[in-house]
Amino acid sequence: MKNVEDCRNLIDRLFCRDGAPFEGYTLVGDPEIVVPERLVRATLNRRTETPHGHDAYQLTIFLQITGLAGELWEHTARNLLRVGALNHPALPQIAMGKFVPNEDIAFTLTRERGRPIDIDHTVEWARRAPARAFEHFSTLLDALNELHSAGIIHRNLTAASLNTHVVDIDNPDEVEIVLSRFEMSTLMGNVIRTVGTGSSPDTVAEVRRFYTSPAGISPARHLAFLAPELHSYLFDEHTSVRRDWVSTDVYGLGATAWEWFCGRIPDVLPEPYAEVEQARPEERKTALARLQRAMVSHLASAGLPEALAHVLRRMMEPHPDSRWTAYDAAKHLDENWQTIQVHWAGPEEKTPRLVAFMPDESVQMLYEDRKWIRHSPATPAGREELRFFLERELHDAELVHSPRGALGYATGPEDRLKEAQWALIGQRAVWFCAVLYDPVP
């Protein structure tokens, strides 16, 4: 399959024409040949859906998959589907993964959430709202830990490997940030590992394209997100077969977060960055190592919470075996969550908040099920007891924001769960709340 027309025909007979094995889709634009004879990407839309540009399906096709490789792929596809079933807020939904023996291909079909991230816009947003950026960083770390726990390595996690999905159209800064394109990683890893000493220069160059900078970011800046263990593979004249480390993904996410909390690399470290930009091919690896060391050194004077700076430092360790895992980093953030958040908090607000409660809806949970009160809130005595109970329960409560509301934590109508975007952490329970608006007469 040497050209775009061949790829288009393959996609048409598998996904688009009437009676196709996986029919029901239309091709959007032209397929992209990522690695000739190895890897193709395309965007599809369901024929029954109204295309709106933010919820397309990403098709990834692996070529020359036969025999045992195809059977191994079926195993990988099951892992991918299990990860998709987690419904994690920072992971896309895997719609399908199949091996097609009569075509010698395997494919994944992923329902992408959102659109490719605008890297500079995201850095500006993170600098304006570091506490929210920190929450997203923590969620992405948790998602990466889920991938690694399922035996899946992303292999190309950089700032460009993220999608943003606007949650509230009236507030463009209210977004979810989602990992993308991890579903191609396993077979892509097999392709990368077969390229080494003895491979033709053209083959080496084509596979190295997997790591080249995407649109919207300069090559030098993109290279700064790539872990040091990739440098020899990318820059040495005689390429050796590359080994995989799960911590390579951790470095990429750590470097991405570095920009969120410190600023754009070219602005913060202009001199070492310029050295990478101007370096000749034989000098690039040395210049890039200097830039990445400068990024880590800068954390000491960046004014970040020490616990966060420590996590980023450990995620960006130069040697993959010394680097923290996603689990280690997520655990450390969780243990120091409050300390980190307090760093960005404004002066403590002293104004008391009004909490309105609904006696009728408390009958079953508080009175019948939990037996936290002795009288039914349906009675005057019960309502009074409920008021005193809530005063004690919420006296020292902490108010936290939950962007997804009570989804995943409580049951009930989805619209009501989404509205409950504030949670009061009381003595016995977490109480999800919606903002009470007085009607304007």
C-alpha cells in the first residue's frame, strides 16, 4: 500500500461502502500515511451522526500484520477495550479494535473527545489558573497510571498528545484534557524495535518520523518533551534497536506540565533553547541534553509549591530507571494535594455561606437508611433535628469544586448530577450541592 489512493480504497471497502464489514462511516479528508507500509491514520464520521468537528472517530491502521502478530493484536485490543470501559475523564473511548487477516491489517477505532490541543493557548490558561491546571495534571497522571497498569505504553506522549474538550460552551476555560493516540502504541512499538543496525537509511528516517514535531509547535520545542533515552535512537548515525521503558511516558507528561507551571520553554530558557534550534545534526543531542538539564534546574527558582516541583523533578530524571512511575508521581501528588492547592489559594473567605437543604429528600437516606437522625424529616420535629444535624456535620466542612458534578459518585438523573458541581466534605459524608439561584421577580 504505497499511496493515499490505496489507503482510501482500503478504508472504503472496510468502513464506508454498503455491505462493508464495519460499515456505517464516511471518510473525512484524506488518510495520512504516518510510516509507509506500516501505519496509516484517518478520521471517520458516523453516517447517522451530524458531523460537528469535535467528536470524530480516529482510525489507526497497522499494515503487514499476519499470523501470530495478528493473534497478539487481538489480545492487545481486548486490553484497549477494557481501558476504554473505565470511562476515565482523561482517556478517549475505544470503539473497536480488530485484526483483519484477509487484508493483513489490524486497526483501532477511537471516538476522540475534543480537538487537538492548542499548546500555546493551554500554557497561557495554565499560567492564569494554576490550581485548575494542577487538577488536570493530576487527572492525566491517573489516566497514564491506568494505561501502564493495563500493560499499555504510549511511546510518544508530548504536549501534542492531548485533546481538549470544552465542558461548558459559555466558559471556554472549563475543559477536560484527554490523552490521545495511545491506542497505536503496542504495534508501533513492534515497528520501532525492528528498526536498528542494518536497516536502510530510508527505513530509519521513516520510522523516526513517528517522533517528529506535529503542526503547531517548533521542532526544537517538541524535542524538549522527548525523554533522554530517545535521543540516541533519533540522532545517532547508526541506530540501535530501541528498548521500551514505561517511564518514557512519565518524562513526556512531566515536561508538558513543566510548561504549564513555568511557562513556554523558549521564553523561560531562551539561551539553551536557541542552542537546540541552531545546532547542527551532530550537535543536536548534546544541545538538547543541556536544555533538559536547564529545565530541571529551573524548578528550584520557579516559585512552585515544593511538593509539585519535587514531582516534576523526579518525573524528568534523565535516566529511565531512576525516574518515578506514574503511580509514584500520582501518589505523591495525592499525599500533598492540600499543601499544593493552598499555595495558589487567595485570602481565606470569612463570609458565611447559606446551605439550603431539602427535608423530603432526606427521609430515606438520613432517617431510614443511615439512621443518622431519630425523627423523620417529614415531621416538624424531624426537620428541626435535621437542621441541627447538618449544622454539626458541616461546621468545619471544606468546599471543593467538582467539574463533572456528582457523575460517577451518586445515582440519579444525569442533568441533576451534572449540576451538583460543588461538594462539602463533612464529618461523616461528602455532600454534593448545586448553586442556589433566587428567581428574579
